[in-house]
Amino acid sequence: MRAMVIDQFGGPEVFQAREMDRPEAGPGELLVRVICAGTNPVDAKMRQNADWAGLAPPLVLGQDASGIVESVGPGVTGFSPGDEVYYMDELFGNTMGTYAEYNAVPARLVAHKPPSLSHEQAAAVPLAGGTAWEAIVRRMQVRPGETVLIHGGAGGVGSFAVQFAKAAGARVLATAGARNQDVIRQLGADVAIDYSAEDFAEVALRETGGKGVDATFDTVGGDLIRRSLPATRPFGRLACILTPEGTLGGLSSRNQTLHGIFVMREAERLRDMSAAFEQGLARPLIGEVMPLEQVSRAHERLDSGHGTGKLILRVAEG
């Protein structure tokens, strides 16, 4: 099979195209023919150094995939060859990821692909969509009538968060750069905030009559959680996907709850999210689809920290 391999940690240039033996589906596994693979910032972090994940080169990176079941391992039920599926593969200890034509994956991580999504769209969902679902739906439990502030609304995670919060019945305030203001409005944001020209805290307080938003989700990092505390109401909820910087002394005095989000691999979340896609309540925001061999270019974009939507690798036709 064709795969993009790294033989050493480093920059985007370390990827090499290589022919490798096709894996087999072991007990409890599915062998999936990968049609599209998603790329994520954590992939770039692992490319630079994956010691923290218990990994050493040579490695095939990639966690998100959408594809077709090629074979079913012993003990697996509920799947058959030919089924269209999507999933997020294991992170720790996994040396054979989704940047390849075939991937052997634990069946417990896999769900049937929503019929309304293309393989390109489905490959964009698992990690980014799952992270947003974990924060908005499971952890902060956003409810109808609430107001939610989302930092980085045009990014991979943020674009899903805007849609999930809107689908939950919330009024959504989202930040983005000047060129992405129309994008976050199209995703459903009621108030688009240009973080380069506006003070998001002032906007949030103005839009809530000085009370503060009910929930804040930070997908960007830095000191945004610290700066968001006064923009979030007392007894409000906040969530972040990166360790916040700065002193969070106001958190306790305002009786606020902060959720750290690290999305776990599971099929149940994918099945839950599928309903939102099938009902037309959310759609992946795709930045660009490129051939597998251009993974280095995708990682250059990931390293820049800028861009709109998800970068998808087309591995095969399907």
C-alpha cells in the first residue's frame, strides 16, 4: 500500500512516500480502505516530536479517516465489507495512522458514515467535530436561550462549535479575523467579532446587558480564558482545548466552572453527531482537499496556525 512516512521528527518536509505491506484486521479490528484522511494540529505536533505519545519514527501519522471496510477481524459484529465508515484512530502508541491507503483500526472506534456526508466531509469530522461536541453538548451542556462565546469560530474545532451551539438553541457570539467574518456568520453566529479590531469582552458584555455570556469555549489558547472570565457570567461555564495561560483567580470568586477538553476515541460520539448532520443542523467547513502526496503542504498550513476550515487529504477514489 501507499503511505506517507516520517523517518525522523522535524518540519513538513520529513514526509516520504513509500510502499508498505498492507495491514491485516486482527481480533476486534476492521481493515479500512481509506478514501480521505483529515489533518489536525495534533498531527503537526506529533510530526515535530511524538515522544509524549510514546512514539518514535518511522511513523505513519493521521487519526481521522473516512473509508470503506475491506475486511472484518475475528470477534467483530455490526460491520461488513463494503460498509462506508468514519472514525478517529488511537493516538498513543499507534505507529500506523490514516495517512495511508489502508488502516487497521479497533472496531469500537468506528461508526457508519452519515449518508449525507461525502468522504471528504466525513474525514473532517471525528477529531475536530468530536472536540466541539464534547465541549458544547456533553460538558457545558448548552441549552436553548443561553448565550455562548466561541473563540476561533472559523477554525476546525470552532466551526463545529458554532453550529452545535446554534443547533442547541443558543445565541452565538464568535470571534474570527477580518477575512472570516462572513464565514462565521454563514455558520450561524449571531454576532461576529473581529478579534483584531474589537475587544471581545466588551462586545460580550454589551450583547448581554452587562451580565456576561452563559458559556465560553476557547479553541485558540494563550490567555483567552483569563480574559474571558469577566465576559462570562457568575456561575457560568468555560471550556478550553489548550492549557490556559495566566492567573485564573477570578474563576473561583465568580463561581465559574472550567472544563479542560481532551477528546477520547469512541464510536458513540460519532453516532450521536451523525444525527446533527443528517438533520441538516451542521456541516463540516472544508478549507481544501489535496492529494495524499501533498501532506507536506497541508502541514505547512497547520504550522502557520491560520486558515479556514479543515484540510483534507484524498487518498483514493471511492
